[in-house]
Amino acid sequence: MAKVAINELGAFTDVVRLDFNDLKAIGNGGSLVIAKIPAYGAVELAGVAETVAVVGSSSLVIDVGTTSADPDEFIDALDVDAMTVPVFNTGDQFTSGYSKAVKAVASETEVYVKVTDAAIASITAGEVVIGLRIIDLAKFA
């Protein structure tokens, strides 16, 4: 999990890169906190790219959101193996993929990535990059 430095600031405020070892460590059905929405904040953009092809499985699915049991507010049931281009804003909180602030929160809220893959232990290569643009209105209070 990384905050983007000011000189790198672009479309995303938070970026996480998960290689195949990270995915295996999360495990089938496991979740990992990848960011935090600050109090009085929201998520405006969520994107995922498979930057290195996953090898050893054909069923890697990820979700990204704030509900630990089923984090699908920002990215929902993304079949990583089937990706040919990056995917943006497919979660339950987004409407038709449009970029608008969603999941406004009154208190700090964790963002999770959940991994589902029965063959996760067999993965020998792969990398997924997840980017979020998080709005933080509290910094102006």
C-alpha cells in the first residue's frame, strides 16, 4: 500500500502492487487492507491492471471495496485472467462506470482487496496493480 508522492500525483492518490507471492499470501477467500478512506472522504476512481500475466491458475477473481466480507463497492468480481485492458469503476457503488465520488464516509474506513482462487497456491507468476483516487475534504477543515 502506498500513498502517491506529490510529484507523482496524477489520477490516483493510492496505489498497491500485488505480485503472485502477495496474492498467495492473501489466500483463497482472504482479504487485505490496501488503503484507508479518511473521515469525510470518498473514492472517486478505482482501477485494476494485470501488469504481469497470472501463470498457474485460470480462476483469479478480485474484489475491491470497504465491506470486509464482500468488498465489491469499487471493483466487483473481476476475473483477472480474462483481462485484456485495465478495468475501472465496476463496483456496486458506481453507476455504469462513471467517475463520481462514491462511498462517502463520516469516519476513517478501510479499503480491502479480496482474492478468490481455488488454485491460488499454484500461481507461479503474475502482478496486479490497483489504483484509487481518494478525496479528503477533512484536510481543509
